[in-house]
Amino acid sequence: MSSMTSVAPQMDLSLLLIDDEEVIHQSLGRYLETMGYRVLRAFDGKDGLQQFLEHGADIIISDISMPDMDGIQLLRQLNQRAADVEVILITGYGDMDTAIQAMREGAFDFFTKPVTMEDLIASLERTKRYQAVRREKERIQKRLEVLMAEGAGQAADGEIIGESAAIRTVLDMVGKVAAAERTTVLITGESGTGKELVARAVHRRSTRAEGPFISVNCTAIPENLFESELFGHEKGAFTDARSTRHGMLELGSGGVVFLDEIGDMSAAAQAKILRSLEERCIRRVGGAQEIPVDIRLVTATNQPLRQLVQRGDFREDLYFRLNVFTIDIPPLRDRGDDVLLLAYHFLQQFAAEFRKNIEQIDTDVRRVLTSYPFPGNVRELRNIIERAVILCEGDTLTMAEFADLARSLPGATPEQTDDHGADMTLNLGELEEQAIRTAMRQTDNNQTDAARLLGIGHDALRYRIRKYGID
């Protein structure tokens, strides 16, 4: 070892140092301990494998040339056991065949002696960073699977993803009110929080689940057509009424009618909705017949209805009729780690849609996502992840795809947001880089052929191409 530069370590790393030379344990092992690393020691591959099986480790630093079981054989044994550990190999023989073989067996990093302490410790920290990304992805994936199994996360069916206390409260209220099939429900919350998802959850968990779910956006229908859309019309009721039309309330009979942005409804429409709720019947435009309708009305708004009532912009009697059971949806910024659950869910969704093999989200990106206030809530997060997946060319979403988001954080500076990738370059050694460059030249930059030539997976090759900045 040379150039023992002082570099701040990740204090929670557990290391297993495997080398048949006592001097390595005395120099490298003790130095790592003085820096705060927890270090286990072994003097050959068999002993190292046994130490790992008994005590575990985050990272293994191993010599390649050792008696009984060398470093490459150790890698194979760890792979057979699907061990959750990354391996850094060090050898005194700097040949390209060894580097390629180490890559094939899954070594995370590869160095030739003498290796500087600065390079090794930087590799340790980057290895830990990679592990954190992978383990966080696995943890969130398991939580998503649990939520799906519990029926609290299946977005394909319009369910709600989340496990924060705030969203659990929402789900609890949904479960309670769903059984009261005639009770009107008012859903409040900022734009983009998922009010329609909550409305659909109320419908799905009620006895009306087999009936229709009719969604009406009150802001999307022109005022002169609103009454016709909601209540329907008879043939000849007005110039363009060439046939009888059933309205949304009539079509929703036996199920749920969801009126989104109810605060934007005109005064005339408010009066007719109130009458329909009280008498449980409707009259089509131009018609004289009362048509009974059996609907459950669920409404939503991002406006303070009580203030609209005070200003005279919303009927007080309708407000009291709608505000029987209120569910307030928290903004995304108040839902803690739900943002990561949602981010991984959207990542899976868009990676499948765009046929990209993207599975992970980098640590820096996760930090930005949990710090960003998301004024557009879940809808904004979904759009951000969709854009990132489109831009991403590797298997991990990195800060390169989220630069605009990072710049929008309070206190962010150009220096902080433009150089996020600087410390993310992983160095597998000059031999590994040379092998990749040679393979790419020999295959005219065809990654599939280059991966086959090197004997590694396509994803592993793409990862290393990004790492070395190979065009």
C-alpha cells in the first residue's frame, strides 16, 4: 500500500480483508481500523468464506492469488450463495485476462498492487453508495409488493400507493365510509394529490362496486352544455338535440357519480344538483318526466368551499348536503417516504412502457426527491419520473436526469447542481477500462457484441461504460 492519504470513511462499513500476507493485515487492516471501519481478517479464501458466512460483511477486499481458494474462486462461491456483498479484488499481476475474469465473476472493483489508500478508500465509499442504492430499491420493492398484496397499492386498479401515517388515515376513512352506500363524500386536497383515486377507492370498496363509476370534471365542460351533460336532454330540446341523450347522473344509476372541482359549478347547476340529491330523481333538459336515479355522489375540490359560501359563490344548503363525510388528502410533501414508493412505482411503470431496463434510483436523486416540496403533488412526481425514464440511457436514474429539479431546491447553487455526477464515477482500474475500450473498438461500438466478447451481461457493460465515460 502507498500514499496513505486521510479520507473520511463511511463509518458504518463492515469490511472483510482476505490476504495471505501478514504485512497486508498489519498495514492495510490496521489503517482501516484507525479510520473507523470494522475489519474482519482472513488469510485465505476458504477462511474468508467461512468468516463471511458466520459474521457477514458489507464489502470484501481480497487478494486474488492465495492458496486453497483464490479470489476468483471465492467470487464464484459467493455468487452461488447469492451473497449480499460486494467484492474488491487486488492482485500483484496486472494482466488483462485477470481483469476480464474478475468482471465476469462479478467483482465490483479491481486494483493492481501497489494501490493507493486514497483510491481504495474512495472505492469503498462508492461501493457503499452502490449498495445503498440497490438495497433501498429492494426495500421499496418489497414494500410495494406488500402494499399490492394488501390491496393498498395497485395503481393499475386505481388504488392508492403509500404507507405514511397521513395516507393510512385516508385509507381508514375510505374503508369506513365505503359501507355507508348513500352517504355523500366530499374529498378535499391540493391539485394532483389523487382525489379521483380516493373516489374510485370508495366506489371499489362499497356494495356499489359492480355498478358504474362516472367521473365528471366540472371545469372541463362548457357552462352552456353542463346541464345537458349532467341531466341529459330530450330530442328537440335545443337546436342540436337530434336525439335523446342520457345524462351522467342517469348513466351512473346503481353506482357512483364523481364530480371533480365542484367549486367551479355554476349557480344554476348547483340548484339542480341539490334538487336531484334531495328527491333522488332528475329531469332531462326539455323533458317533463321525473326519472328516478340511484346514485352515490362523491365530490372533490381544491378550493375552500366554506369561504366560497361566505362570498356567495357556492350555495350553503348544497355545501351542507355535500359535506356529510369529508376526506382531506395530504399533499405529497407531508407524506414522508411515500414519495420514494411512488417514484419506484412510476419508474417500473414507465420503464415497462418505454421498454427500458431501468431498475434503480441513485442516492442523490432520492435525497432530492425527498427534499423537493412538489407543488404539483403526485401528478408532478409522475411527470418528473416519466421524463427521467425517457432521458435515462443506463439502468439507474441519476442526477443527470434531474438537474432541473435540483436547481429548483431552496438554496441550490449552480456548483451544487451541475457536479452531482463528479463523485459517482467508479474506477475498476485501468485494465478493466482498457478491456472495455478494446472490446468496443473490436465490435464497432456494438454493446451487445462487446458484452458477449467480454463475457459479461449487457447491463454490467452499460454500467461500466457510463462509469468510465466511454462514448
